Amino acid sequence: MLVLGRIYWFVSSAVIAVIVVVIVLVLLRLIANYADLNPFGWAAITIRRLTDPIISPVRRALVGFGVDPKYSPLVTILLAILLGWFSLQLVSSVANTIAGIIVSLPAHAVVAVIGYILYGLISFYSLLIFIRIIFSWGMVSYSNRVMRWLVNATEPMLAPLRHMVPPLGSFDISPIVAFIILWLFQAAIRGTLLRGWQTVFFA
């Protein structure tokens, strides 16, 4: 359990560090824009090079929605915080699942073990969808072996949802619907198989 706690602390700290770095970079870009720096200077070019991969996908999405792209830095910060929070929730869910299995196995609680395994599998699947979203935003090609595996693993759920739920402009909301469905399944597992075993080890 101590090793699991250290891993959880490391991953959570890394996620928070990424959120802070994204916010700082975007704020530096805003400051550079308002400071009217020489666009061909080293500072301006470096800031643009670091922030373009983060802001450009947001800008394209806003244009697709018909929203002024000048708000893309603010939306990028909000998305970084939201995605960071969501990833922390997933990490916490996976860690609690592993800890729950470790605790319930010695007690011979078969139903609880099954519940924790199912809960963990759903958390893992949610994590795969989340990583696919990040890779898609990072313009990772389908020719990439990891991206191809993520698509093959998540498409069986996302493809039917994509047919049932129309996109908002150029924005595919099927992953959001998938997260809601998976969350409902986890809530059902907590209320049945894990009733009386809902101990939170990592929050």
C-alpha cells in the first residue's frame, strides 16, 4: 500500500505540475502580446513555439463554433484546469480500485473483489478514451502504433455514440457522452457490489 501511495502522489504531482506549466506558458503569451514584443525576437518566437501546440487546437475549435478566437488563451487555461481535474479523478479512481482489491482479498469478500475489478476496468477504459482525446488534440496520426491501438480499443463504444449524438459544429461530443455512461455504470457498481466497501483510500 505504501508503494501505491507513492505512485499516486508522484502521478498527482506530475498532473498538477503540467497544469501549472500550461497556465504559466499561456499567461506569458498573453503578457508578450500586450507588451508588444518584437515578433521576430528570441523571446516572442520561443513563447509562440511552446504555446502554439496548446492554443492552436482550441483556436480551431472556437472558430468551428463561431466564437472569436481571441478568447482561445482563456479557454485553454480553463480546459487545462478541467482536464487536469478529470485526470486526477481518474488516477484517484484507479488507485482506490487497486487499494480496494488489496484490502478485500484477505477478507475473502468475493463480491467486493468482483466489484472493484469491474470498477477498475471501467476506470481504465475511461483513461484510454481520455488519452485518445489528448493524442487527437496533439495531432498524433493514426499511423502511430499507440494511437492506432487507442482507436481500436475505444472505437467500439465511441462509434455507435457518434452515430446517435450529432457533433456540435466540428466538436465531437461522443467522448463526453461515453464518460457519462461509464460514470453511471461505476455509480451502479458502487451502489450494489461495493455497498459497504466504499472506502476512499486516495482522494
